[in-house]
Amino acid sequence: MDSKSLIAGVDCSTQSTKVVVVDPETGEIVATGRAEHTVTGTGGARETHPEVWWGALCNALAQTGLAGRVAAISVAGQQHGLVCLDAAGAPLRPAMLWNDTRSASDAADLLEAMGGPAAWAARIGVVPVASFTASKWAWVRRREPEIAARTAAIRLPHDYLTERLTGAGVTDRGDASGTCWWSTATESYSKEVLELPSIQLAVEFLPRVMKPAEAAGTVTPVAAAATGLPAGAIVGPGTGDNMGAALGLGLRPGTPVMSLGTSGTAYLVSATRTADPSGDVAGFADASGRFLPLTATLNCTLAVDRMAQWLGLHRDDVLPSRGVVTLPYFDGERTPNVPDASAAVLGLRHDTDPRSILMATYEGAVVGLLDALDTIDVYSSGIDPAAPLVLIGGGARSEIWRRVVQRLSGRAISIPRSGELVALGAAVQAAATLRSQDLQTVAADWRTSAGTLLEPMPRDMETISRHRSVRQLALEAAQSPRRDR
């Protein structure tokens, strides 16, 4: 490799595409680029046209000013999105994003079709919910049969960008494990799922699943002209965004992670496969050959921002919650799986200060994620009790979010220095692919997990218990018939 060559990592998230250009020897980020996406839809619909992602990638690479020196690149992308391509490789419709909840009834039908949640967890590793790709494909087949009939290939968001770069229809085990039709038990696509009446999908329509750090191909001349990348630059297999962040952290088994973004996630790297019969924990694979048990919530930082907007407050203008409880289910919820639920505020009195309501919204989001970590501990190789809780995502940069997590978790909190862990993880993968190196070795050499360590605080069990009690009552009331068809 030329001593002047660089590595690029891409994070194609819900709201934007970000690129980091990295010095391959030190892991230092030497340039960045970012381009926003357009997300459309109401009434449960959340869509973005795949061409928007491609344009954003080209734009973000151009902003770095260094695309021409990139020797290797990988793409980490938002999980679960459904991209339907025609025989020429062109998108047939906007992609249905992970937070599109229209397929809730289709997920329920899939659940029943294969014997319930315990069967899905044992055979596949995940239990169908509206977020997953298989549920969305069933919805397209039911609601847009003309699109389904013209579909010649199905891709995930990161697959689509990798294919635009290389011409190869490939994916990785991490992102594939979030589709519901790839099994962590067999490390292959499930014929049983693909042949279900609501799926009816030939395996040839799906991308080839690559090994960790296996090259997807090289940048084609057409892609080079569009992106500014050198033709022939190596392209890694890519992965899902959560798997990318785990790579970017160089995450060791047992270290818990909480990601505070538009959505919230809680996960860890596990040495063993996860099969949670309740479906609360998604038994994903990771991008390194291990596993990534994960739970996700639809409502996190965006819920706080929305509440602050309604109350006419700055998001940091808070007071102790003083008995107020907020269930922040503004977009329904994935964990717990109540896609039709709505938000609620309880415990209000005449003298309640709006700033207490805002604090309760923070607490509601965090308690949900901490409970999710407790469930992950049960269905994985376990959380290391001595390991700090790694806090990432946009919320990790906020002093309020940090203090709430400290107070409610009772753990030491580690905050990595880098704010672009998904893109950095993709860069780790690209470097390992280029050099035929171990992924963990690259992350360790780059010291990707370095940052700030906050000491533990006494755990506020009173607030936690209050939120749990109210949530349980609300969930019992929220159980309702499936969406009308």
C-alpha cells in the first residue's frame, strides 16, 4: 500500500450519510464529510429513496477532499431497510426503513406461521416485528403486488451502496441476521422462512453472505467517476450500523453498550448465540464472527427533543422529576413490542414544573434501555459486572443524558472520544480487509475505545421502580387488536 494511501468508513444512518477518512497506521480521522437524507411518510410509514443514499455518499466523499487517496472503503448502514431492485438493479420504490411500522400485522402473521416466538428464536435467532426486513417484504407482497412481481433482487441499505460501488450483490452475516430470513443457528438463509406463504422468495434474489473482512470487490470505473474514489480500491463487505459501532469500539465480550440516538439501542458482543423466546432480545450476529444480542427502542433523543419543543424548553432545562413518569412511545415502540402504543405523562399535579416533565422523559428512555440490558444479560454469555457501561450516540455528548444514565445505572460510564463509531468501525473493517488483518487487532492498534471514564453513582431505584410500575400498567392497557388491513 502506498504510504500516502488512506482508509474510508461510511455510516449510512436514517438521517444522514457520514464518511470518515482515516490514517491506516494510527486510526486518526484526517477528514470527514456528511450529507443529509430525506425521510418521508406519515401514519407509520418511513421511507427514503436509495438514490438519496448514493447521492449523499458521493457528496460526503467529495467534502473530505481526499477520496482520490482512499485505498479501501467499507459501508455500515441502518439495519433492516427493504430495498427492492428490478432486473437492471434500479430501485422499484423508496426503501422502507427500519422504523416503518406498517407491517405490524404482517409480522404477527409470520410469527404464527412458524409456530410462535420460541420457534423463531430457536431456528432463526430473532422474532418477527415490524422493524425487520421479512415483515416489510410480506407487506409489499400484500399491498403492492405489482412491485413484488417486478422485484428481481432484495438488498439492505448497506448492501445497496456496496453494490453501487462494486457491482457485486453481497452482504455480511451481521446485517443479514437482522432480516428474519438468515439464521444464526445454521449461518445461512432459511429455506423454511423463504418458503412461507407470505414470503415466497428464492434465495437467488438475496445477496451472498460474506465472511468477516472478505473483500466484496473493487470500486468500478463507473463508481469511481461518481465518487472520486480510485477505480480498483478495495471494498469491504460492510455491515449493519450496530455491528459497525461494535467494531469501532473494538468491543470485548461482556461489555455493555447503550446508544442514545433518534432510537435507543442496548447490546454487547457475546461469545454464544442468543435465542430469546420473548423476542425482546434480537439474537443478531456481529461482523467479527461472534454474536451481538441487541434490543432497540424507537424513542430516545427525538422523544426528549419533541417534549422540550412542546413545553417551550431547551432540552437541557430540567429539574428533578418529582414523581412524574413519561412513557415516551411517540412512534409506537419496538421494545416492548407495541407498535400502536402512544406516549403518556402521569403523576402531574397543579404545581408540577414543566422541567420535571422533561426530566421524566429522559428517565423513561433510559429505564427502558437499562431493563433491556438486564434481559440481554440473561440471554447471552453475560455482562461483565466489572466492565463500564459504554455510552455512545448523539446523546452521549450531552451532560444531562450522561448524568441520568449514571444515576439510573449505578455503573461506571465510558464515553469514547470518537463520535463517529459506526463509520470508524467500517474503516476498521476496510483496513482489515485491505491488509488481511484481524479486525480486533486493527481496533486495538487504533485505540478506538479511548475516551472519558465517569465514576459510578448510587443507583436511583425509587425512580426506576416508579417507571417500571407505570409502564407495566400502560402495556397491559395498550394490548390492542392488530392494525386494520
